[in-house]
Amino acid sequence: MEIGSIFQKIKSSFIDNFNSFLEQVPNIVGAIVIIVLGFLIANFLTDLFRRTVSKKVSDPLMTNFLSRTVKLAMAVLVILFALKTLGLGTIANALLTGAGASAIIIGFAFRDIGENFISGVILAFNRPFKINDTIQIGDIFGKVKNMEFRYTKLKTFDGRDVYIPNSDVIKKAVFNYTEDGYFRLEFVVGVAYEEVIEDVEQVILHAVSGVPGVIEDKEHETFVVADELATSTVNLKVYFWVETLEYRKQAAKIRSDVVSKVKDAIVKNGMSMPADIQEIKLYGSQTSIPVVIKQENE
């Protein structure tokens, strides 16, 4: 084959393809315009949907999740419409008719992604927390900040951002510390065996009731119980309730105030909180040890 003939075929093929491209330019421009306008309209309608839903639903997590779902659905419709405009209606129809089979194949290939997405849909309508709730999932403890299709975002109290897969949120136990706004705290105080336990309990209850932030009503009662007969003390456990909208900071501050007030009240009433008793054992031939007591002014 002559070189001139080869170049002639290449030139002819290029011209034919270029002419075909020029014929498709209006469709391509139309598809681009459809995509641009479609996404602008989708953003506008999504914002409108978000504002409308937020007036009826007080949960920001639900509002954000539903808004993202609507935006994703509209984006898919815009892309399919653009494909039909380009004359690729066959591809668009194939995408629609093959969605079921594709979903099965993708489901097996990306099982974790699909599982997290479905879990996110379930959590959007039925979940044990709302935004800014303090929760614990497994060993992770923090405030709920956001929920996406695949994960739930928590902000821990030491400043870390943790993204928990929604499937884990569904499967694991979720401890919500702020759902009803109350949480019970406790601590142990040891008093001498010589003290009358009932008297100590009354002193403690009176001290706790005077601390700002402690909640006391029919459902949230402060109480004291004898917990343990330790080596040198009778250990009493003190239980009291606090509000938990700002669980970590506020609850810790109130607990500190309660411990301080209880300690001061016990000392003020002349009651003893002895330190641990140390036992000294003598071995071998030793039968005694010298002990010298010095006065403070010596």
C-alpha cells in the first residue's frame, strides 16, 4: 500500500470524525447547559426543602440527611436527562433498567459502603440521639456533631473528631447521657469506725443539698449508703443528680463542689476521716521497736 493512500485514509477518517463532532456540538452544549442549570436548580430546591423541613422538624440531623438525599436524587435525574440530550438515551435507559442488577453487584463489591448507607437511612428516621447529645458508642465518648450517609461524627472532649461507621452505630449499644437532661454522679467518702453512720449520712445529705447545680425532686433523689467496711474506714457512697446538657464540663465542676462541701461539713461537725492504718510486723528475735513522740514546739 502506498504511503499517499495511507495518509488519504487517515485524513478522510479525521474529517469524518470531526464533522460528526461538529454535528454533536449543539447537543454537547445543550447537555452542559442542562447540567449547569440542573445543578443550580437542584441546589435552590434543596435549600428550599431544607428551610421547609427545618420549620416542621426540630432535629438538624434529620433535616441535613433528608436534604442530601433529595440533592443526590435530583443530581441523578439531571445527569440522565443530559445523557438523553446528547443522544445517549440508550445508555440512560440501560442505567435505569440495570439499576437493580447493578445494585446487587455493587452491594457485593462494596458491602461495607452499602451497609453504612442503609444504616444511615435507618438512623435518619429512628436513632437514639440528636445533634449535640453526649453519647458513648463502644469506647468512644463525645458529642454528636453530624451524620452523613456513611458515618456519624463525634467530637470527643479532648478535641478529637471521630467518624464512626453508621453500621457500628446500629449494631453497638449507644449510651446517651443527655437524652432526658439528667445524669447521676457518685463518689466514696470514708469515715472512722467510731462514727455513727446515720449521723454522718445526715451531715452529707445536708451538705449536698446546698450545692448549686444538684437536682433534687421525686425522680432524682440524693441518697447515701454504707458501701464497704474497709481496713481503716467505713466507706459511704454518695449519689446525686445533675443536669447534663454540658455533661463533661458542668457535671465535673458540680461533682468537685459536692466533694469539697461534704469534706468541709464532716470536718466542721467533728467527725473523723482517718488515713489508712499501717500495720508493722516484727520478725525473728525482735520483740519491740523504739518509738519517740515529739511535741510540735520541740
